[in-house]
Amino acid sequence: MNIALIGYGKMGKTIEQLAISRGHHVPVKIDLENISDFNTDTFSSIDVAIEFTSPHTALQNVLKCIEIETPVVCGTTGWLTSLDQVEDKVANLNGSFLYASNFSVGVNIFFEINKKLAQLMNGMNQYDVTIKEIHHTQKKDAPSGTAITLAEQVIQYNHLKNNWVNDLPTTASELFIESERIDPYPGLHEVKYSSEIDEITIVHNAHNRNGFALGAVMAAEFIHNKKGIFTMKDVLGFGN
């Protein structure tokens, strides 16, 4: 495939290496210096675009990809309050869009474990649950999109929690997400259930960016020649 990268920072460069190692070509790389190349002519030979930029640019980048009929995989977090605009655009233009808060295969397995544990812990009122995430200082959003996904899963199944907060909670119904920014740190996510008697903790600790990049390339391979809206659950074949 011919893959376009929208955003050519550390993640973009890692995705490029992984894509080439899997036999793909990356003829187009869009960054601040060449934003004028983000157009229909430049993208005419592109099969899939992979977008990793920042929360304030992701929405317009995704919408533009759909408008110029380029399937797009987006890994930028912190903008999902505007997701309905993308859904409408995909429906109106018969587009292709795949989003994940985290493309790592390991993290997506971690999501499934988190859901199962939350179901098992529902009603175990002696346990309080908290989430912790650590990333590098260049990460723009806090909490991470992955931490928010984990929190939303817990809230779905644990009736003691009805919303998450990024500061110390003021009521028992608030799920605390602790965010730390430390260099260098690819990413750690921890879900902890604590009681006076014991503690249950599940952790995903990324060693480098390669897992995220590989998942993004796998997502691009999956969405090629497909129409609609997809997630990593579709890529990995996980059921609902």
C-alpha cells in the first residue's frame, strides 16, 4: 500500500519504519513545513492515511481525509467530543475511518482484561478502584485517551463509580485518574482495586513506541478498501 503520514514526529517516524518493514511505501509525509501538500492531487495515489498530530488539529485533518476520499486511521487523542462530526461525514460521503485511543495490541488485550475484571468486581463494595497513567512530557493531553477508555469501561460495569476525575475525588462515586509526565516514558497504565485486606492490580507497561506503531499499520492494512467506521476491536477480531 501507499501510506500517507499526517504528523511526522517521533510516532510518525516509527510508523514509517514499521510500514516499510511490512512492505508498504510512505511517499507522503505531512507536517507543519509542508501543510500545503495536504490536498487531493498529492493524495491521489494514497491508499490510507495515518494521522498522529495534536488534539487541536486532528478533527480537521480527519475530516479533510474523508473529503478527499482517503481512508484514515487516527491515533490522536483528546478531541473525541467532536467525533459526531466525523461520523456524519463518513455517513454522508461513504468514507472510511478507524479510531483507537491506543493501537498497541497489548493495550487492546489489556482493555478486554479490564472489562472482565470490572465485571467481576462489581458489587465488591469493600474495594475502591483507581487508575494511574504515566507518559513522556511531550504528550499534549491528560489524562491519556487510554486511561479514559479504561475509566469508561470501569464505570460501565462498576455501579459505585459514575464519572472520572483527574484531580483527587471529592465523593466515592468519582473514579480518580492520576496522571504523571516523566521523560523518557512511552506509557504505563495501571488499574488498582484496593481494600483493607488486599489489592488487585493490572498493569500495561510499554517498553517503546513500536507496539503503537505496529498496531497503527495493522489498522491501515485492515481499513484498506473498506467503508465505514471501525476500531481496533475489528482489527483484532474481538467481539463486543
